[in-house]
Amino acid sequence: MPPLESDPEKVVASPHIHELANEIVHLNLLELKELTDKIAVHFEFDDEMMAANYGGGGGGGAAGGDGAGAEVEAVEEKTIFDLKLIGFDAKAKIKVIKEVRSIGGLGLKEAKELVEGAPKVIQKDLKQDKAEELKAKLEAVGAQVEIV
């Protein structure tokens, strides 16, 4: 996908909208997740609405399907995990900040605030193998991490 700034004349919008779109396209995953969460809160979207509109959930319309739908949802939830920093060894604080910075694509200030604010979720919506890999990296530098 080419960057938005490559040919702004193809899309009819004000320069302000082009600048905003360009900023959004260049957000890291953590920032993008925070942005979508804020938009969902602002417009009062709930998880069920988002799932129905974007293919995340099914069912609900069939008679007697509530039990099966809840079972399917429970199985789906177990495939996506969050990586949560619980704490860290005080001597390894700098190493943990560096690792969190590289994992989240964060700036130094943001990574430092995240580490010092533990317990905090570092990454959301990860597959189990990726979450395990990142957990191992963080634990290797002195962090205490859990997969939730």
C-alpha cells in the first residue's frame, strides 16, 4: 500500500484530512489500538457491535443458539492473548525499558512510563506463540511478565 502523501490529489479531501490520515497510517500498533479504543468509547461502540460489523462474531439470531454461541466465543478468546508486564528487577530497569521500547515500537519516554507504571499491558491481541516469544525476551532481561 503506497503512502497517503504520494498523490493527495487522487482523494478529494481538505489538506487537514490528508495530514491526519498520514499520521494515522504511521502509528505503531500500540498507538493504533489506543486510537481505536478511544474512538469506540467516544462513539459508544460495544464489542458485540464491532464483532457483528467486522466479522468477529456470529450467531445470536438462531433460536436456542445462545449456549453454542457462548461456547464458540470462549474458544475464540483463547486464541488471542495480551502480554502484561507485572514487574521487573530494579537492577534491570534500563534493559527492560529498552526491550519494551523495541517490542512496542515506542519512544524512550513512552517505554519508561509504561515500565514504571507496571502492571501494564505491553502488547494486545497476540497469538500464543508470539506472546510466548516476547515473554521469553522480557524475562531474559529481568522483567516479570504474564500472558493473559
